[in-house]
Amino acid sequence: ETMNKKGEHIFSIIKKENIILRTKGETVRNYCSTYDVVSGILLLLAKGARGEAYNIANPNTTISIADMAKMVCSSFGNGNSQVIFDISESPDKLGFNPTMRISLNSKKIQELGWAPTQDLHNMFYNTIKRLKIRM
């Protein structure tokens, strides 16, 4: 389940539907708001060392897909949505990546003065709010 699943979680909540996971949702990643990514890129353009690699990541948003789906349901589902695990086929057959734990280290960019400003709850809140306006 990829980053697109975040978008699907949001639409399920807006439509008052359950969030369906086709895996156990054990993959762990950290997420970063668009605002924080753009501010990090701008900082790197101004202060980053030429030829160096930097991670722009919010270490405070490291979470599994399953826990993120549960958080979205409890925070924004108003009792209308729950997480359903539908693992009827092998995740490999459905084309999902193997379970991974990815937590990018952003210490190098933070040493330049960058810090994330949005937590995962605020990222979902802002996205849901914007999508409801457009629907």
C-alpha cells in the first residue's frame, strides 16, 4: 500500500465509508506535509551544499499504514468509518511491496534550520477540509 492509500483513506472518510486495507498494513513510513516539503526545498536552494543529499521528512509522523487508517477513522470518521482488513489474496499477487520500515533521517536539513511544522493529524485535517470544499 503506497502513499496513494492516504488519499483513499481521506475519500473513504469524506464519503462516510470504511477504510479497506488489502494487507495487514504493517509497512511503516514517515510523512511530510506539502508545505513542509516546499519550505525544505526552498531552504536547500538557499543554504544546501552543492552535490549533497538531504532528506526532507517529519520524524514525528512515522506510522504504519494500519495505525494511520485507525487514526483517520477515530479522528475524522465520526463513528461512520472503521478499518476493515480484506486480505483475501496474497498481497504479492496484488502487486503490493513487501512490508518495510522506512524512517528517513532529516537531521542534516534540520541542522540548516529547517523543522517540520505539521503533524499527521493536521495534515489530514487540512486535506479533508480542502477536499470537502471542492466536492
